Amino acid sequence: MRVSFSGKALLLLLTLAFTPLVAQAEPVWIDVRTQAEYQQDHIDGDPLIPHQKILAKVSERFPDKDTEIRLYCRSGNRAGQAKSVLEDAGYTHVTNAGGIDDVRETRDL
């Protein structure tokens, strides 16, 4: 039995065959500043997880250690501390995104 495909059908089959089954999720952006700082100014939709509680809260909310996580604070210092804690716990895709103003610029907000 011979099967033939149109050019478009063949292209679709090849695309599906070489496309990952699970699309890459958007990164999780986490504000690691204090509650007081967050109340004064924050980015809508980004969770607040103060850097002192980062491991407990992230492991609870994002147990997959391959989750892409981007951390930010006011200047990048606390985000760097939080990044180290998460990496020491085995999280593999953690980025210190710097300060909140840097994040707004990066994300064009």
C-alpha cells in the first residue's frame, strides 16, 4: 500500500514530529522584596516571596526544579542571595534579573 501526502501535509507532519511535546512555559517572575516595598510598588501578576522565605515558598509553589525562575528585588542584591539558596537546593534555571526597574525595562512594562 502506498501513501502519498501533499506538500502542506508533509510539512505539518514533519513539524509535529520535531516539535517538543510540551511547549516551554513562560518563566516565573518572583519579587523577593519585603511586603512593605511590594505594597508601595509592584508588578501585577508577579508573586511576592520575600528572600528570607524563598526556599520554603518556591518548593511549595513550584516543586519542579527545572522551572525557569527569574528573581528580582530593588537592586539585585537580595535576588542574588535568593538565587544561591534555590541553586543550592537543586533548582537549575534560576536567574537574578536585578532590580524591579531593570525587570520593567527587560519586559517592556
